[in-house]
Amino acid sequence: QVQLVESGGGLVQPGGSLRLSCADSGNIFSIFPMAWYRQAPGQTRELVARISTGGSTNYADSVKGRFTISRDNAKNTVYLQMNDLKPEDTAVYYCFAEGRLRDYWGRGTQVTVSS
């Protein structure tokens, strides 16, 4: 059973940093591409960052240079380091796994950037 659990969200001031983590209870994380999505109220869910099984990455233009996605396959964990946070980064952030037979979503973690 694959279960994704996000952690690390919270309230930060503009310019601050957070690191989100996504842990998988199973042992198949290492063979899945992984991604972080986010959704703000009234907005569609958007792709923030993606990392392939080989470690190549893609980022939304809005977060390039500020966010970094990484993975530790041995720990079945994916991370999103978020630096220089802006109010427009406020959203629920979701962990996502591109499974072979189906996709997997975490429940999300709230990130609020406000002074």
C-alpha cells in the first residue's frame, strides 16, 4: 500500500524558507517520478516541481531559482526546499507520485507566506 504523507508546511514571512517532506510508506518510491503540486483558493492545481527517477528536474517558471526538489530513494522521501518565499506561494502543497498503474496523491500541507 502506497501512502504519501507531507510535512513541513507552516506560516513564514516573505523572504523566509521552508522545507517540505513527503514520505512513502511503501518501497516503490524509488521507481516512480515524483512531483510537488500546489493549489491556492480559486485556482487550479499546478505543477511546482518534478523529479524523474534519474534525478532530472523541472520547475514552474514562478519558482525557478527559489525552489529545489530532491529525492532520497533509500529513505522513500522527496523534498521541496523553498527559499525566498513570496505571498503568492501561499497554497496547499501536494506530494504526487507517477505510479505505473495509477497516480498517488498526498493529503497536502498548508504553506502560508505573510507578514
